[in-house]
Amino acid sequence: MAAFLGLVFTLLLGLAFVSKLFGISIFKEKCAASALPNGSKFYWPFLGETLAFLQPHKSTSTGRFLQQHCSRFGNVFKSHLFCTPTIVSCDLELNAFVLHNEERLFQSSYPKPVHDILGNLSMMLVSGELHKKLRSVALSFINASKSRPDFLHDVEKLSVSFIDSWRSKNQVFFLKEAKQLTFYLMLKNLLSIEPEDPIAAKVLQDFLTFMKGFVSLPLHIPGTAYSKAVTARRRISATLKDIIKKRESGTHVRGDFLDEVMGKGCLNDEEKVSVLLDLLLAGYETTSGLMALVVYFLAHAPSALQTLENEHQALRKRKKEGEALSWEDYKNMEFTSHVINEALRCGNLVKFVHRKALKDVKFKEYVIPQGWQVLPIFSAPHLDPSLHQHPSEFNPWRWGDPATNRKVTPFGGGLRICPGAELGKLEIAFFLHHFVLNLRWKTEEDECPMSCPYLDFKRGLVLEIEQIHNN
């Protein structure tokens, strides 16, 4: 979930400064100037260096802004971003320090447009006991789902269905397909809604409108993408409330997440809606983005693809014909796990998250003043040559060294570390099993993952596909 929360915020963070122009807070530097990290001395009024920081770039790099600033000032520097004095951290140790001191020294802090889009009860926005309660409910679903046979069957069945639907095609817009696949999986397991149910298409369309609002100026004017997103969020909430009411008035038990939440009685209706929306959005956006990264990198890494295919061919030979994949099968997909982890490191699904210092914080020779914004940049340590040999190279074998895991933070850390990381990896692993055994694919030459700062592909990751005719 931390990965989802970070991703959602990166989608809005770059735009939120517009709405803050009318209520800017002036922070006093309580510490001596010499205790602050070095940084630029010239900023544009209000905007600071925001526009340069948000300049789109390949997600396999840190981008020109960070490269130039780190070269000039070091891996920790001060700036002025999103109308706020900011400490930018490209340092693995400081990133971990910030993430693991959530609610003691640092706290998530989001502008009003984020509240308008997600609602004030989103796990991204709440803290303290309420955050613990909502996170606990989400964790109960995730932990129960990942090894449950019916959930595993749904993942495999829907993956096969999507791949079969491409048999008559030679081209696929993969990112769009991946988003549909992951969204329908979440609808099925949260609310027992099948992909062919008319309500599934209705909710998906609202989510598409919802997502467009994340990448638009936060102007609440009728007709703007932002205004449409706020309205779409209300429609999604109304749909979920209607589903909850119908479930309360009925006697049929479906055994899904909603049944579990209603049985506990620990949440009010607004909290139920918020948790459902958070999980739908997390499973829809984060997992589909990672799935696209894996497919993209494999298209350019024939040795890794061959090793991956060998692992899944061996697994297929061990299974009886028609036998479903199991939790044990997933745990034995060692190289598949390496491939997924390496795609996270190279592709940087989440570039950064947003924190605020609750008090003056000393870290090594630096002091972070109370009230200052802190941006831990996850992508920087992932691409640091002092931490990873040939960091720009997609090399899943590097994950054979357990130390590699300590040098990456793709799912955040601390109290907000993503609880759904294993669930997302499982969905991708099951999909890859059938994908690599049935298809060959290549991407267009100029296609690449982009950090905008949200993850996207120039052309939506168009794949040229060819069926494998197995004997």
C-alpha cells in the first residue's frame, strides 16, 4: 500500500502547488544556515524549482534536475519545491531514516487537492490510530487472499482469458490491457463483481476519469479534468455505498473482502468505502505499471527471457495437464521473483514520496528544520553506481545476492510500507507463466518507460506479438 500511496501522491504532487499560491506558508529557518544542506540560491517566486524538478524523463534515469543538483551539491540538497522549502534526499541512508521515523520525526503531509480527489479518509492521508485501523483491515484482505486457492484460480483464469483474447491480434496496447486485467481482479475479489457485469465497465470508466484528474491542474472549474475526477470519485463512492447497502439487506454470503469487513463491524460506511477505493486504486494502478515494466525489460533482455522461460517450462512439466498454479508454485518461481525485483529497481514505479519534519531533525551533519518538506527520492539509490554494478543494466541475476534487497526501497518503508507488494508480485508471476510460454513480443524502437513523475509509456507500450505453437 505504501507503494500505492507514494504513487498516488506523485501523480498529484507536481500539480498541487497551483492551489497553494493563495495560501503560502513562510517557514523560518530556525537552525543556522551552515547546518542546512547546500542548494540553489535562486528560485522563481512561488514555484521555486518545481517545473524543472517535474520535467518528464526516462524512468530508467534520475532525470536532468537531480543529476545536475547531485553533481553540484551532493546527494542531499535544499531546494524550494511546490511552494515549500524542501530537503531533497537521493541518499539511501537518509531515505531509510525518514521512512522509519514516520509519526515520530516526520509525517505525511498533502495539499488540499489530494483530499478532494481521494477523500479525507484515504490511508494516504490519515495517520495515527485511524491509519493503523484502516491498514489492519487492508492487510487482513491481502494476507488472506494471497494463498487462498479461489483467489489464485481467479488470477490464473483471468490471465489466460486475456492472453487467449489476443490470439487473432498481432499488436496489443499492453499498458491498457494490464490495467483492465488488474482492475477486474480487484473487483472480483473485493466485491465479487465479474468482468462481464455491466457495473464493472461503469466503475472502470469512472476510474479512468478519476486517473486523468491526477495529471491535470487542480482547478475546480466545471469541465476541467480535475473537476471531472472529483465528480467521478463521488460516483465511485456512491456505487460502493449502494453495493454495501444491498449487501446489508441481503442474506447471501459471498466470502469476499466486503463480507469480511461487514462481519467485523469495525468500520463505518465512509471508512468501508475509503478502504475499498484505496485497494481498487492500488491494485489497478501499481500492479499494472509493474507488469508493464517487466514485459518491457524482458523484450530487451533475451538471456533473461530465456532463463525465465526455462523456469516456467520446468514448472509446466511438473504439473499435471490442466492442474492449476498454487501458492507453492509461486514460492518456487525464484528467477521470476528476480525479474520482477529488477524491473522495480530499473524502472522505478514510484519516484519519491512526500514527508514533513515535525520538529528540527539532525541527521549526520545536517539539520532539517521543523515544517520543512522532505522528499526521499527512491529512484536515486536504485540507479547509484556505488550501490549497484552497472545500474542501468537490467540484470535479474544480481538478486542472487541478498545484499541487493537492502539497497532498494521500491515499496517504501516504515509504517507505510506497501502491504500488497507480495500480492502484486504473485499476480504478475502467474500472468508471466502463461505469457512467456505462449507469446513472443517486441516493442517499438522509441518506446520507453517515462517518469512524469508518475509512470507512463510514450505510446502505451505497444507490443508486436506472435503466438508460440507448442507441440
